[in-house]
Amino acid sequence: MQNGTNNETLKGLVQSMQKKGIIVSGMRPTGAMHLGNYFGALENWIRLQDEYECYYFVADWHALTTGYEDTSEYKNNITNLLVDWLSAGLDPEKCVLFIQSSIKEHAELHLLLSMNLPLSWLYRCPTYKDQLRQLKDRNIATYGFLGYPCLMASDILVYKANFVPVGEDQLPHLEITREMARRFNYLYKCQVFPEPQPLLTEAKVLPGLDGRKMSKSYNNTIALSDSPETVQKKIMSMITDPARIHKDDPGHPEVCSVFAYHKLFSSDEVNEIESMCRKGGIGCVACKKKLAKKVAAFMTPIWERRQSWLKRPDDIRDIIRAGNDKAREKASGTMAEVREAMNVDWI
């Protein structure tokens, strides 16, 4: 038994050494994941787990920055997010899955970094004032919301991440993390933190059922938890080219949400579909039926795996406990270095 354990440990070390570096990323548990989330981030996470040492976390503390007043659904949302991850293809044998709030080292590093974080860095965060305006119906003029970038930096730096997968619009947020790493290393004359580099990802953007951005707040999503039948019904309800009245009218695929999906799900015949649409050779109903079959076929395996995972809550808990342990071990090692550098390790 001991030899078997040693072999497994050695195998894990070899696999870790072969990875390209450490990646950290998280998602907030704010409701059912949808296709926009999948193609915007999760698909990339699944690919990266084969190439990097990946730490993926449920960002439940981050969700509190805008949703602290009503936490009644948090536990269910966390469970559903984990089920969506596992069903979509995140493999706990290839990546570390954990809950942010279970790793208290995040909070400790957040506290220590906040001691030397200039307020001006927080106020200049490009999304701070913008979100205050967009979410003016919520009382988010709070210390926690203002300090969001510090907590985000702690999430990343506590694992000494080399890379963070981001879109171009998120680069300013990552730059604050990089600045905080530089400032800490300079102030305490150490090299505790590497400066995490952006791993730019080109997200595949899908519109919602009504043509607007896919968003839970708009109730226009296709959820990963939707059954194949529900998926097909939703596709058939999609808004198409508003200028097209009759099925043989020439269409304008560039303004049609259905065609935006065809570009992703019907790559083998997308040129033919575009041509037929432009000359009125295919009606919107027929076009949607063709798409509905494609999307349902793509999502059915995810849905089936989801039904299986929902019947195995104990297995999910075991996966997260193991992930929490791995994350905690990594984070605690970093915090020992942080305390030593700051001379707060008297005991």
C-alpha cells in the first residue's frame, strides 16, 4: 500500500513539473450557468487544465460584494455551479476545484495587502464608478465593493499564479494585481510574488434569446442545466432578422441571433446557411429547427452528466474537500513567506 501511495505521489509531482505554469481563476455563484458563460470562460478552463497547474475556485466572497443583502440562494448556487463545472468537463484529477471562503489564507492576504494599498489605486479601477451607476438600485457603496481588487489580487497572488486567463477588457484589473505584487516585493525587499501575466483569451460571444447580451438578469439565457427539450423550445423562440417578413424574403444574417449561433454550432455548413438566408432560400423557422438540433446535440451530454452528478452529492463534497486541502496547502506556504517578509511571524 505504501509503495502504491508513493507511486501516486511521484506521478502527481511529474505531472505538475510538466505543466507550463500556475493558473488561477474563479466564478461567482450568482445563478445557473448558461451558454454565454460556457463559451466565454468555461470552455477555455477545460482546455487549460491539460496544459497548466490550474486552481479554479467558487468566488463566494466576491459574490457578496454586490449581493450581500440576500444570501438565501448562495448554498444552492454554489452546488449548482460545481455541478455545472463537473458536467461540462472540469476534471478534479487535472485541476484543483475549491471554495474561496474555505481557504482563510485569502482573507489574511487581503488584510495584509490592504495595509499598503493606496486608495487612489482602488478609485481609479475602471469598473468601480461604472458599476456604481449600473447597479444604482443596490446599496454597494461599501468598503467590500471598493476593496474588490485587493481581494482579487489576494486570490491570485496567494497561489503565486504565473498566468490569469482574461479578456482584453479585464487587463486593467489584472494590472492592479501586478502593481500590488511589485509594491509588496519592493517594500519588503523580497521576491515572494511573481507578477502574473495575462493569458489573453478570445471569448466566443453569444447573444441572448432576445438579441441582447445573454444575461440572467434579462431572463434570455440557455442554461447548462436545461433539458434537451427545453433547449430546443428556447431556440425556436429566438428573435431573428426583424426586417424579414416572409420566409422567401432576402435575409440579413449579420443582424440575426440565430445565425450567430450557427457560426458556432454549424461550422460545417455555415457558408451554405448564410447564402441561403441572403437569397431567401431558407425560412427562419426551418433555420431555427436546424439550429435547435445542433445545440441540443451539443448540450445533451452535459445535461446527462449533470443528472448523474446530482445523484452523487457525497462525491461532489469529497472532490471539494480534496480541492480545498490542496489549495490550502499551497496558500499556507505562500502566507508563511508573506509573514516572514513582513516580520509578523513572531510566534
